[in-house]
Amino acid sequence: MSWSPFPFPSGTRVSIRRLLPDGMATDAVGWVHLSDDTHVVVATKRGLETIELAAIIAAKEVPPPPPPRERQ
């Protein structure tokens, strides 16, 4: 599947699986910040991650995170 252009608009929460240079795969979960013809930027818990579209092997929309639990 071609991921160009990236099919999810800004503000969509997504899970993206991509290949690393060593051949292993990793996931990024967060909100689409912006995208162009070659990259997508996702706002994750660790900050902004820029992902090359050519490295993406799967992507899907995911629901918002659950609300924080109350401490007792």
C-alpha cells in the first residue's frame, strides 16, 4: 500500500508501524500533527516524531486514550 499522501488528517489519533534501518519494526501512537508527500509528524507522549512515509508498513486510526484513573 502506498502511504503518500498520508490518509489521515491533522488531529486524528493514529497508530503507525514503521520499519527501522536495522529491519526491526516499531510503533508510534499519537496525534497527526502534519504531513506532506514524504513524511508525517506525529505528536506522541515523548514529543514530535517525524516518520518517513516510505518506512510505514501499517497505520490505523485509534480511539482517544482513556481518562486518567483516580488515585485512592
